Amino acid sequence: MTYNPGEQEQAAVFASDLRDVAPLRLIEPLARTLGAFEGISSAIEYSYVDVVKMAGHACPTTAAAYECCRAALSRLYPDETPVRGQIEVTVYGEPDDGTYGVIGQVFGLITGAATETGFKGLATFFRRQNLLKYESAGADATGMLFRFKRMDNGKVVQCRLIPDRMPPPAPEDAKRLSELMRKVLWEAAKTDEIAEFHKLWRRHVTAVFESAKRDHPWLSIQEEK
């Protein structure tokens, strides 16, 4: 599938149900030190739309990774604003295995943790390099395991994401989604079919966020002793 934008292409407006997802707020000391902010505040917000911009798409995987970050940060910093760049993240899976790489990118965007390609720091401060790690050891067949560690006090939480327990589309939606996706990818879909596909796909994505507001069976958080 190809896409050739026109010369006067306008900036896209993201769908309201994606814009309405609650943002995550963190302190960003590196940006403050280098003068990126006006005033004295160094709190910044990352929205799910920021994740979509980074990944290039909205999907249940990126939505689940975003909510995994929310849950982990709330346990690591129960009474504080999380500090970006002071969180070490371990993904127990290889970056080219399934969706581990995409999930790791979401974690890195929000927490500031980076692989070997990340920022090396200023003197001994603000290093982001190698704070995001992928390890095959510890992978669990019952789910996807992730570890978040505060660098200042050593507090650790483990997040287990179980994809099979994530909210599935309704059976009729799943069948229709499959039919429409083929048409959309092969540019055979009519205008109303494209609109229908977009609506059904976003419904599938936002179901993850709705589930996260309740007792979600697909995500568990445990403090490491």
C-alpha cells in the first residue's frame, strides 16, 4: 500500500477517543537543566497521542504498553511525580520477538530509558544509555514480563502483561475487521468502508483503556522484595 501526500497536506487531527486518554506526567530534569522550559516547572506530559506519533499507529499493543507504564509509575512513585531518566526498564524478551520491541519503544518514550544508542549524559549526570534492557532470561510463557526500577532508591516493580486476557473485539467486529483490513490494505475499500474500519479498529484500541480503568485481568503489578 502506497501513500502520496499532496503538496498542501494539512496536519492531521487525531481522533477524539485517542486524545481523551489521560496523560502521564513526569519531571524532566535534563530538559530543565538545558533550558527547554519557560518558568520554574519541569513537569511534562506524555499523551497516548505522543505514543501514536512515535509508533506511527494506534493499536492494542501500544495501548497496553502505555497503561503498563501508568501502573508501574504509580506504584514506583505513589506520592510523587515520576522522574524521567531515573527509571531502569528491563524487557524480558528479545526486541525482534513479537511485540517486545514496540512495547520497549513505548516504555523508552515515557520513562526516558534508552538502549545503547541513548544519551550518554553530561559528566556523570542524566545518562539515559543502557537504562532500557532486553533480556531473554526470565521470559514467562504465561505472559510478558517487565521490570521497572527507580534509580534513586532501588524500588522495583514487576509488570506482567497477559495478551490472551486483553479485551477482544466482539465476534462480529473481529470478522468485519478482518474483511475490511484486507480491502483497506489493497486499496479496494470504499469511503464508507474505510470509515467503518477506522471506527471498529479504534473501538478495539480504546477497549484496552476502558478495561484499564476497571480490574483488568491482563495486567498485574507486583513489588519486588
